[in-house]
Amino acid sequence: MNQIYLGDNLPILQTLPAASVDLIYIDPPFNTGRRQARLQLKTRRAAEGAGDRTGFGGQRYTTTRVGEQAYSDQFDDYERFLEPRLAEARRVLADNGTLYFHIDYREAHYCKVLLDRLFGRASFLNEIIWAYDYGARTKKRWPAKHDNILVYVKDPANYVFNVDAIDRIPYMAPGLVGPEKAARGKLPTDVWWHTIVSPTGKEKTGYPTQKPVAILQRIITASSLPGGAVLDFFAGSGTTGAAAHALGRRFILMDNNPQALAVMRARLKDVADLAIITP
């Protein structure tokens, strides 16, 4: 069955059988030292000259705060928090399985050293740079507009990579490769240009730090087989589950935030064989 767990992921991971999942994607808190939050607002059209914000064509709107999705993102010892969870991740990963570890520039180098120690340096497959272009831009340094995704395989001699199934992207200079190659497109490299989830788009759940489903679909397509099991033990808004289900994979999601559970329950309500496990 597909499963969603509410609770501390470490003891839950310890109950899973060894070598039982084919792919792990995690997007843990980035240790930014801040409380991550996203307000949920309701807007209604207001009379001319009234309201608190302006929309398309100068139309005025009144906004009302109806809720907030939030979690704490601060750890005294981030490595000590991650290490036992990543050790369990390696244990439950299938012999030909792959781990995608999503982090940002603040902690990426520390996390790579930790993963090298747990998986072995030979198991490091890639560092993917997910680049986007949205939000505020500091004028004091180069604005940070990318995340890092560290990719490790359990066995560097035996892992899944479905190269022929991966979505292809346009060439930046199609005139240099000829019409046939230009029409087919090219394989993505280790730099992925993709927008964030639009604050006003249909994909938005309201959960802070929600990741685009297209990013997860590419990962799941490349590094798992149909019918396989995909695990995300920092599941947040449930994007991994939504992408896995759409691609014919089973999913196991974990989060200790009741707000995340509520978002996932609503988002995945149409999954028939879904079990929700709470304390």
C-alpha cells in the first residue's frame, strides 16, 4: 500500500525492512535558522479606492488572513540530527537503489562529507544544481538562486538509470546540432533550470518550501522502475507521493508536522490504496 506516517521519522524508519525501497528523495529542513512559514490569504474584490492590494488592470482587492503553514528550521547540531536518519536510509535502500538529497548552499558541503562517510565516496553519482529565477535579489552579493541535490547510489556497479525515459529539453543553440537532433532535444545535464512553484498556480498547496512536481517526476522516472517503492521521510506537502503515484510507483511518506499531514491528506485523497498512520 501507499503510506503516510505522522511522527518522528527516525523510529519509523527503524521499523522498515532492510533493502525495501527502490528510491529515496528527501528535502530536509535546510537549517536556515529561521521559522519557515507561508500565509494563507483569502481575497475579494473591493470598490475603487478601497482594499489593501492592487491586481490586474488596477482592480483593488481586500485580503483576509485565514491561516498559516509553518515549521521550525533551526538545529543546534545539524549533522547529529541527520546522521542516524541517513544511516537508516542506506539500510532500507534496495541494493540497486538511489538516494537524492536536496539541500541548499549553506549546508551542502557538510552534508556531502557526511554522505561520503555513510555511503562511500565511490557511491557519489552526481551533484545536481536546480536553478530558478524568482524572489528578492540582494544587492550585497550574488543572489542565491539555486539548490543542490546530492545523488548517491548504494552500489556504484549496479543502479537504475532509465536514460531513454528521461524527458528531453531543447538545445540552447539548435542551429549548431542540425534539425534532427534539434527536434529530438537533448538529455538534461546536472544543471536543471526550472521555476519554483508559482504562488498563484494550480500546483500550489500553501505549504512552505513546496517543490515542483516536475522535478520529482524527472527524478522518479530516471532512478526507479514502475511498481517500485519511493520513500520521502521529510515529505512536507507530499510532492514525492503525487509524482510517484502519477508515474505508477508506490510511495511511503513521513513528516512530523500535523499541517503537512493535512496538506498530504487533501492532495492525495484520490489515491485508493492509501494508509495513513498516526500515533
